[in-house]
Amino acid sequence: MRKILTKNYTVPRKENPSIIVIHYTANESLDSVINTFQNPNSKASAHYCVDINGDTIQLVDEQNIAWHAGQSSWNGRTGINQYSIGIELVNFGWGIVENGNLTRDNIVSMFVPISPIDGRESTKHFSWSPYCLPQTVSLFCLVQDIMVRNNIGLENVVGHEHVSPALKLDPGPAFRDIWLGFQQHVTIGSKWGNEHSIVASTQSHCNRLGSKLTVDEIWGSKTQQAIVDIFRKFSIPYCLPSIKLDASNCKQVNTLMKAILG
């Protein structure tokens, strides 16, 4: 994880964070997000931003208050910035489909649009940009880490649309199925074992999903191919860009496997 810290924050936080708020950036450029959050006139920031390829940038230290939620309330509290960690996901968000492309304000998304079920009357005719698989895996790991360190329950991991329902749409209906997968597997206080046990766990998950791997704790080409095959099978409607699979990210892969298994 890289740190590119902004001065757009308030210090210090009076209590440990108890809420995690997830956003989308409404564009597909990490550089644009960083430039916005570095600009003091924007009066905006978040603690973390997760790029399409899974790279994570920290912009505000967690003990400081980022400016991400604006006018907001949750669980009887108002002004959620002071109680929360804000995470931005690089994602185009909503748009209208023209000639097969998702567009908004004359900007065209790089991804094929999807049309998830949306119960909101005002946006039910919108299409949405999908969230990418590497980004989803990185987000899962980041959120679980924050939850464990701060003893935050799932009921307090929310979207911007939940804390500001009259004003915000993010992260939107394209995110819901992804989040359901995370909710099904996350365990507060869980600890990762050593790398070999994680590889073995991932191999066992693959076999439960139809692979025929030898559980040998070796992160080899057969294990990697099994993972790619499973991601292709189960990741719809996620994107599946080229993923570098190596032992350094086996924890992230194992996290997603557990989410798929539910």
C-alpha cells in the first residue's frame, strides 16, 4: 500500500472509528482522484482509495478525520466523518447506455455496462459500471483489517448512499452482490495462518468449487489456473482483467474464495 497523504483532513479524532463508509469516485482515473484530494479547494478526501487493478492508496491517516461523508447520519449519529473511515473505489458509477457504451456528461466508461436490480424509482433506468475483481479482493482485505483492528461490526460497514440517502447513490446497485459475498464470509477477529496453510486452504476451496487439485501447499501453475477458472465462472458480473497470481497475494485470493463459497 502506498501513502500519498493530503492536507485535507481534521485532527485529531476524539474516538476510534466505528463506521466504514464505501464510496465510488464517479470516474475511472486514480490520478484524478489523488489530484482532487490534494487540492485544498476541493474540501474533500478519504482515508483510502482502491484502484481498478487493486492498488490501494492511503490519503489520510486513520487517526485523523477525512472529509468524505458530508451531510450524513447513521445509527442515531450525525456528521459521520468524525466517526468513520472513508474508502473510495475507482468506478464510473451510473450512466446511460448509448451505442453499447455507458456514458454520462459526454464521458464514456471503459467497461461494459450492467443493469443490476435497482429499487430506487429515480435511478431504476440507469445502467452501471461493474466493479473489477482485483479491486474487490483488495477492498475485502482492507475492510476486514479495519474491522478487526477497531472492532467494527458488519452493521456499521455502509455505503455513502446509506448515510446520505437523499443526496448520494454510491457505491450503487452494482456493488450489492459483491457486498453480500463479503458479509457471508467475514468473521470479526479472525486471524490468518502462515502462508502455506493459506495456500492449502485456497486449494481446498478450489476443490469444493469443482477443481481436482492436490492439497500440497504449493502455489504452482495448476493452483493458479484453477483460481482463474473459478473466478471466470463465479465473478459475473465482475470484470476480470489480467490478474497476477503469486504467493504474495494468496491471502487476498483466499479471502475471495471464501466469499464465493459463502
